Amino acid sequence: MEIEPQITKNYLALGDSYTIGESVSENERFPVILVDNLNTKNFNFNLPKIVAKTGWTTGELKSAILKENIDNNYDLVTLLIGVNNQYRGYNIEEFRTEFSELLNMAIIFAKNNSDNVLVISIPDWAVSPFAKNRDRDKISAEIDAFNAVKKEETLKRNVKFIDITPISRQGLNKPEYFASDGLHFSGLMHQLWVNEIIQKKFN
């Protein structure tokens, strides 16, 4: 009797430094960890296609996506964007418009199925060593405001919102949760995010 080959699944990760894993190794990026962890549970995902770059805002991610010619056969799409809009002091309502456009695109890429999309909240870099001499309370409040917009627009579209911001805040005064640059999170923190994603979506 011939054994049929198992169908593999495709994953698209859209974002910025937190998705590409700035200052961590490739196998410590959360999309790569997510695939590794899911495949131990027999989900059979291919390596993720990552469209992300350190420093990208919502507008820059949208421009990059339009140049990529992405098809619409993904079984999973994650969207983690917004920190650079906050960092640069960009208008939050402009962010709402651009984020909504990105989320609509993500749904299309996910076989036009909102169940295949996960929006991930913006981690809070206020707890990083880099932010030691900055107004941490102000940064955290702004991150919360941007995340509130993300959550509102996400739930409007019946997409699951994964809140990793409280987890990121566990990094305060814990250098092991940060990469060598003192700003971006380490592979240990990326693993915690993956644990949350799996618990909320795949268990």
C-alpha cells in the first residue's frame, strides 16, 4: 500500500525588526521558532517566507509587499508592525489606515481566510537597556495606544489578536531577554512569544 505524502503548509511572516530578528541568529527569529515548534506537533510547515526589515513602518512594509508579488496560498500569515511608527512619532490615525490596509492584504494572502491570520501586538522596548535614560512611561503609554488601535482593527475583521506586550515587559532588568545591541529582544524572548502564539492559536 502506497503511503501518501503529507501536505506541507506555507507560512508568511510580515513585519519589522521583531519579525526578522534583529541581532539574533536566524534560528532564534520567532517565525523560525514557531515553525520548528509546530512541526514537533506534526503541523508540517515549510520554512517561513519573511517579508520584514529593521526600521520598517506600516507604510514601508506596504511598499515592500507590493514589490514582492506575494501569492495568496498561505495557511498562516502573521503581522507584527507598528513600533517604528511609534518610535518616529507618527500620527496614530495614519497608522490605523495603513495597518488596516496591511491587515486586509494579509487576509488575502491567507487564502482570503481570516482564521489563517494572526496579528501580534507591539512589544514594549521601554524595558530595554537602550531605553534606560528615556521616558519609559511615555514610551509604554504610546505602545499601548498603538496596540489598542491594532486590536480594534484586528477584531473588526474576526482575526485573532495575540498580545505579547505584557510578556515583553518581563524583560525589565533582565539582560538575558535582550540581544547584544541592548534594544532588540533575544531568542529567549522570541521563544516566549511563540509559546503564547501556540497556546492561543494551536492548542
